[in-house]
Amino acid sequence: METYKTTGVCAKEIQFEIEDNKIKSVNFIGGCPGNLIGISHLVKGMEVEDAINKLKGIPCRTKDTPCPDQLAQALEKYLQQK
């Protein structure tokens, strides 16, 4: 299980598991439960790079970075450490 400390969003951290370069699970700690559960279900089984490409840079009206973009950053960091 990987853990990423978020910045600039309501969720405090993102926990995720990767297996064979596919996202096995994602759990946001804090934040808007419905939206974040939805994101978690949508990316489950997705290739890491595909999820990054879909989520990176998604804008938010009230914050500099939304949770989808934070997940993309977490996945990028995971790939860099691999």
C-alpha cells in the first residue's frame, strides 16, 4: 500500500495499491466521499499511465489542485520511485 500526502485539497492523503502496473485500489482519506469513491471506482483496473493522462491537470474552481490531479501526482511519484 502506497500513501501520498495531499496538498491544497480537502482529502488529507491518498492510499493506493498497484499490481502489474494496474491500479488495484484507491482510498482517499477525508474529502467529499461520493466524488472520491466515484473516482476510486473509475480508476480501478486502469493502467497507471492511463489514469495519469486522464486525471492530470483537471482544474478546480476554488482550489489550485483538485483530488483527481492529486491522484495523478501521487501516481507519478510512485512511477518515479519504482
